[in-house]
Amino acid sequence: MKIFIGIAPLLFIGSCTAPLTNRIEECVSDIETNHEEWSQEDWNLSQEEYNKLLKEYEENYDTYTQEEKSAIDRAIGRYNGMILKHGIEEFGNTIEEFGKRLPSLIEGFGSAFENNDSK
């Protein structure tokens, strides 16, 4: 989180002057570079920033040149790829954890059907 908090003010300051193509590129590059160290809160902050940039793009779409649109669309594609990759990694971690618990779950489930001779 420290990394994103340090970069967030820079992104905000840059948002006042830098073109959207540069700001969205910086946002996506930051995710690619630092995402492995991020907490869920960091991911949430990056998504908020991305959503602001995306809204700006949609509101001003007709003012961009085709070259600018292509650059922004590539950054959007990279961002969506990173979100998908992060989701797959999280899913893999969940499956791995479930796999570790599975033998105990099966043992507990099976014990419900055992004949209890102590009655």
C-alpha cells in the first residue's frame, strides 16, 4: 500500500496537466510494476483511479485523435489483462487452500456415515 499511496499524489498532480494518454499509461505501468506487492486496498485504489481515467476518456472520446484513442485503448487492454491475471491468481490461491483442507473435509464428511457402536 505504501507504494500506491506514494504514487497516488503524483498521479493526481499529473492529472491536472498531463494528457490522458500519459496518465493512463502511467497508471497501467504502475500496476504492472508493483501489483505483486499490493494489498486489496491498493487494488481498490488503483481501480478508483482507473475508473476516473476511463470516465474522462468516455466523456471526451470525440476530442481525441485516432492515435490517442489507440494508445488509450492499448492501455485499457493491458489494465483489463492485469485485472484478469490478478483474479486468476486469487482463484488459484483459493483452490490451493481448498485442496489443503479437502482431506480433512472428506474425513469429517465420511465420519457422519460411520456406525457408532457406543450407543
